[in-house]
Amino acid sequence: MPRTDLTGQRFGRLVAIQWLRADPKQHGSTWLCKCDCGNGYEAFGPALSKGTILSCGCHRRAVTTARNTTHGMAGTPEHRTWKRMKSRCHNPNNAAYDRYGGRGIVVCDRWRESFENFYADMGPRPSEQHSIDRINNDGNYEPGNCRWATDKQQSRNTRRNRLLTYNGETLFLDEWAERLSISKHTLQTRLWRGWSVEEAFETPIRGHSDS
């Protein structure tokens, strides 16, 4: 029997219930313990006394699982979007930080602290062609300023695009170009030269002078 009887003593989630054998080379004994989860576990006495073994392993697994999959969506496109969004806004080492966090764009506290809140507000990604988009490109990642959008929709929402009103209707410049069958570059050039919206939209294309 060991010099110190651990029978009945608790060490974290483990309770020593029976001495099993001595280990002279390790200067200690091995004890059969019962874990709070119900498992039996053989533990080295000195490790129990020092507090380096506190469970059969179930606690470590539970903590890891809780960290990674409390929402059951670790590794999904929505979860990856959430992690990347936070990184480019709050991690100065992120390659895109200058275009996001570096110019003052942040993730709201509600989303930054909880993936569940982010998912509750945004919902599932509609398709593989959709990604997160800020409606106001100078605004933050927060409810009311974000949506799932396709690349085409997002291209209409860049700082380089313009909203123009013509005949009582307001559309982005590339939407007008598509509707009028005039290249976006031609319309941009005309407007840059000081043409009115009506002139830019209604003047027939005559040749290279328009572009």
C-alpha cells in the first residue's frame, strides 16, 4: 500500500476509490478513480495531488466542444464569414485590415461577441454566389447595414459607383448602363466632362469621342 492513502479524496472531477499498484521507478502509485461523468480512470497519485489530472479527459473534450461547436455550425460558410469579418476589422495583421479596421470599420458588439447573434440577424447564406455586403460601404458590420449579396449586387455598392436619377427613377450607374445599352465607361466619361444626366443618357453614341 502507498504511504499516503488517497481513498475517497476528490481531485477535480475524479474521486480515488482504490489503490492499484506501486510504481517504484516513478516514485508513486496508480489509483483507480471514478470520474463525475461515470467513467473509471487510472491516474498516477502524484499527478492527482499536484492537480495536473482533474478528469478522465471529459472536461477537456467538453471545453473544446463548447468553444468550437456550441452553435453546431463551426466550419460552415456562415461561420467562416463571421470569423473573417472580425479578423479584417480587428486584427491589424490581417492583409485586408487597412481597407476595413484601418479606416474605422468595426463589427458591432452584438456580432463580435456572438456568432449566434450574427446568424440570428443574417440568416443562412442563400447560395454559394452570395457573400456578406455592407449596404453603406463606409458603415460598420451591424444589423441593418449588412445583407447577403451576389458579386454583381456588390459591384453596384462600391465607393466608385454612383446613384443617378433620370425620369424620376434612381439607379446605380452600372444599372443605367445596362438598361440603356451604353457602356459604363462612356457614361462615366460624359459625366466627368460635365454633361448633365439627360445629355449623358440621351445623346446617341457617335464614335470614339464619347469614350
